[in-house]
Amino acid sequence: MPANITLPRILRIGAGASAELVATLRELGYARPFVVTDPFMVACGFCERITAPLAAAGIDWGIFDGCVPDPTTDSVAAALARLRAGDHDCLVALGGGSSLDTAKAVAVLARHGGEMRDYKVPAPVHSGLPVIAIPTTAGTGSEVTRAAVITDTGSDEKMLCMGLGLVPEAALVDFELTLSMPRRLTADTGLDSLCHAIEAYVSRRANPFTDAVALTAMGAISRHIRTACDEPDNRAAREAMMLAATQGGMAFANASVTLIHGMSRPVGAHFHVPHGLSNAMLLPEVTAWSVSGAPARYADCARAMGLAGDSDPEQLALDKLVAGLRQLTADLEVPGPREYGIDPERWTASLGVMAEQALASGSPANNPRVPGAADIVALYERVWAGA
């Protein structure tokens, strides 16, 4: 069966790419953009950096600057109301994955109506208003994916929505926008990208296109993530991490994530753990549990990351992969759920529903070793214990 590859129509990658917004709008034929961003992007001047050229070019634009981390149905509704108050023909998403996912959700609801829960997996998501994505973190890959994750304010469910209608029409990937990222955000978004690359490579839906970009991304992240965290002004490390984040997004958008992401979304929804951090918490233990399902593939990951040599036997490569991931999360000071401050009684009481929500997302079914609910509960318990 042929692989189905979806990507934005336009990808501009490199220093200064964000300055190409006016040219991109003109190339695509749009004239009335609506900017979706968050308060920090306004305070730090990044919003002015992209809107000043719009004003200079005589382009009318509107703005919603109230995006919140891990976007909710309430925040999406507020952005949608602001959009509908004007006359706009496209959206410009500026920020991290939360702003990009908010814009994607607004774009679909603006054209098709309904509620966000109407579009969660497995419901189809058809084309909404065009989105031009300008990421400011090296992590989510949302600028190239056909996915958005929105938390239902009423139920605390993190809803995975997927479909062609969520693919941005253009992405302006400018690593210079990441130079001010703090260490914790750099680490968590970078580890999110690493999860994207590893999961895409071992996914049951992997294909030759995604294999190539996934291996390249995980190798770059392994080489540069510590430097990006320790030397935030290191342009070479920042550029490598930004490119790897986009490559990781390309990989998982066309091969799917697996068990790590399936288990991560409920942790984020129930305990308000940032998405990248909840993935990082799970990465070593879920990988250790999964390697028996695709040992050759996981050994490839170890070699691509420089954790194992080409001459290492498969089992040794697997052992080095798990040990290397544990060391990496330790070096980047990733807390476990207990260290993060999650109440142990609430954690234990939530295990069953989190396992069911993880399975309902569909991602665990793509894992090389497919879990049942009891397996997921046991993995959550291992992650809590720090095993």
C-alpha cells in the first residue's frame, strides 16, 4: 500500500524565514490575516516583529492574543468569536504548539461550525480557513502536521483531532525565534521532538519517507539538545533543533505517534503537565516496555542517536538505547510525576480512566507492542515509582 504524505504547500526554513510573511500572503493570494498568538509573544516583541511589516504593506489584520498553554475549548471559542467579529481570509499562528493548535481549531470551526468534540478522532476534519504557521519553539512540529490537541473544558479530556483540514497551508520556520527559549522549555520541547522521531520510526504505519526524516531528526536532537539547553545563544544548536523539530513533525504526521503520546495526553489533561514534559516523563519506561515489539527498529534508533555502534549486537543496542534515554532525561532534569507535585491519591484514582483515554486516542494501536488497559496502568505505576 502506498504511503500518503501530507505537508504544507509552502515551507520556508532558516534564519529570517518569519520575515517572509508578507511575501507568503501575496504568493497565496490572501489579504486579511487574523493573527493567533499568546500574551508572551506580544510582551517579548515577536508579535510586533511580524505585524509591523503587515502594516507597512497596507495589509489589514486582526489579532487574538489570549492563547493558553494546552489550549482548551473555552480559549478556542474566545478566539473564534474574535475572528468572526472581523472579515478575515486566513489565520497566522505565532507561538508554540498551543497557539498553532488553537489557530487550526479556529480555522476548522470558522468554516464548518459545530463543537470541537465533533472533530476528535476518529471523526474526519475537512479543510478550514488557511493557516500560516510561524513556530517559536523547537518541539511540537505542529507547523507541518495534520493534528491538533484541544482539551475539553467540561471533561478535562485532551481530544486528539486529525485530518487534512488541520495541515497549515504554509510554515515559516525561523530558528532565531527560539533563541530566547528558557532551559526547561528547550528541554521539554526538544524531548517532545525526540518522541515524535522515535515513535514515527517504530510505528506500525512507518514508511520509507518517514523513516529517513525520523532517523535524521533523532540523530540531530541527540547531538544538539544538551548544547541548546546549556548554551541558549548557540545558533548552530538552535538551528539544528528547530530543523529537527520540523522533521519530527513531518515524520509523525505521516506515520503516527504511538504509546508515549497516547499515555501523555491524559497526564496533561488531568494534571496540567505541559505536553512536552509529560512525554519526557514517559519516554524511557515506555520505550523499555516497547522494544521487544520491534527490536531491529529500536536498535536503529540507538545507532542513529550515537548511543550504539554499528557492530553492537541488537540486544546491546537496545540496552544502550534505554540507558541513554534515562541518562538524557536525568541530564535535562526531567521530573517524575511525584517530583512534579502530583498528588499520589489523585494519580492512583485516575489510572483507569487515563488508560482508557489513552487507548481511545488510537495512538497505542500503532505501537510495536500493542498494550491493553492493564499494561498501560502498570506503565503509569512504573513511571510513578521511577523504575
